[in-house]
Amino acid sequence: MMRVSVVVAAVVLLVIGVSGCSGTGRGGNVEEGQDMGLTWQEAKADTQKMELEIAGLIPPDKIVSIEQKETGMLFSCSKTEHNWNGATTITVVPGTEIEPIVKDIEEHYLDSRFDIKTRLNVMGRYEAQLRSPDTAEIYILGEDFVPGTIRIDSGSVCFTLPEGVYPGGDF
């Protein structure tokens, strides 16, 4: 189980690292270094709220449980900015087809603030990436490495940490 977690963390790091962050604060394309006042706590709360919004699009009769991680990690967007990254895992009723659920969620966000990309993950399972072109906010959803689960990995908009706050550890 620990090895799977390390692989998942590496994949999330790679995706976030490749996609990067552009902008800061809430809802806008902003020049780097321009602080819009978003705290890491607000970024975390907004991102977790969106994870649950996505999870709420799964038919309730298909859900066994929803587990949102209480803490996440910060990743660097630039020299001065970070984003908060977390995850929510939904366990579905045994025998539930996950790909159609992911495709329905993808369809829900077609005409939204997100650009949508799809692919097969390293396990050959369908996943969708929802990414805001304005803030680099990102959500990746698909069948988790654990069969019968859907995982929503997330990355918040970028923000500036207060002076003296070390970005390592859990947030």
C-alpha cells in the first residue's frame, strides 16, 4: 500500500510540475508576484470544496463512502508562490463501472471555467483533468489504484505564503 501511495504522489508531483501555475489569487490571470491576498487556508478550503462538488456529481446510489484527506502538501508554482494539493477518494458500490461516471463528470464541466483533457493513466484507466486556464487550479479524477474507488487529486490556485512560513510538511 505504501508503494502505491509513493507512486500516486510521484504522478501528482509530475502532473503539477509539468502543468505549473500561472497567476495567483482568486479568479484571474495575474502577474507573478502580485499578491491578491489568498491565504493557504483559503486555497485549501476552496480546493476541498471543489473536490466535494465533483464527488457530489456521482450518483448517490453508487457511493459507499467519500473520504477527503484532512491535510495536503504545498508545491512550488514559482520562486514566490505555492499551491495546496490534496485528494478525495470515493468508494463505489462493487460492480460499478467507473469510466462512465468520470465521463459524465467531464461532460458536466464542458462549458465551464475548466479546460478538459482526458487520457488513460499508467494503469490503462480513463481519467479526466479539469484545469483552469486562468489560475492553473487543477483536478484529476479517475479510477484509483485501488479497484472500486474514484480518486480526485487537486491543486489550488497559486498564492504567496507569509514571510517565514516553511512550505514543507502537512497543511
